[in-house]
Amino acid sequence: MADSGTSGGETLLFLTDEQLRRGIEAMFFAYRAFTSDPDRLLEEHGYGRAHHRALHFINRQSGLTVTTLLALLGVTKQSLNRVLRTLIEDGLVESRVGRRDKRERQLFLTEEGLTLERALSEAQRGRMRSAYRAAGPQAVAGFRQVLEAMMGPDLQRIYQQMKEE
């Protein structure tokens, strides 16, 4: 039988509202810290978090289509078009006609886009690296399980596909 307790003696089988509230607040504060460094850099360029997410996923899968990016980000077409238009006009993203389907637009980061994406992500990688090292491998595995369980089936499928690439 699996251990249902934590080192603090809290049972995981019957979580109280107080335990859940503490988890929610920890998530809020962790997210605030995780986004703080990139937010400062984004603000200097007049961008927001949607720009960061677009840069991240275009970097992750160079040549990805606008349709795929739309599905990954889960935003409206209008919202994504505003973000992409800005990134393209500012010379960070290049949009090319699809190789297989001329109706598709494929997205690529320019050298300037790669530089900004690296700067945005480096602080986050450093923060994650430090937290993972401090928590240890079991905690990291548990943390990933919790995050994946929160995603729901549709997002889990997308996430699994990305892990396999």
C-alpha cells in the first residue's frame, strides 16, 4: 500500500480545504516568482506574457504552423494574430508559406527572436534548476505528476506529444 502521508504528517487521502488553500497560494506565489524575471524584460520591449509563450513554443518547434500554435496557447485567433503581428513587425518572428500546404504559415524565430527567447527562458531555467536541486528527484517527479494531473486529458495529450519530440 502506498504511503498516503507527507513528511509533515498531512494525509493526502483526505485533503482539507486549508491544505488545498495553501497549495493554491503556493502555486500563485511560485508562478509570480517564475514569471517575475521575464516580465521585467518583456516590459522593456513592450511585450506581455502571450509574447513570451509564443516565442517559447516557436523556439521549441521551429516551423510550427499558426494553427498548431493557436492550439498550444489556447487563445483566440484574434489575440494570437495581434501577438504575431507585433513579433513579426519587430523582426523577432518570420512567417513563411508552408512547404507542404501553401495555405499554412510556418513560424520561425529570427536571430533577434532567438536572443530574446534565450534571455527570457534562462532566468526561468535557473529558477527551476535551483528548485529541483533543493527539492530532490522524488519531489521533482511528484511535482510533475501533480502538474500533469491538473492539465486534464486534452492538455495531457498535447504535453505527451511534445515530450516525445
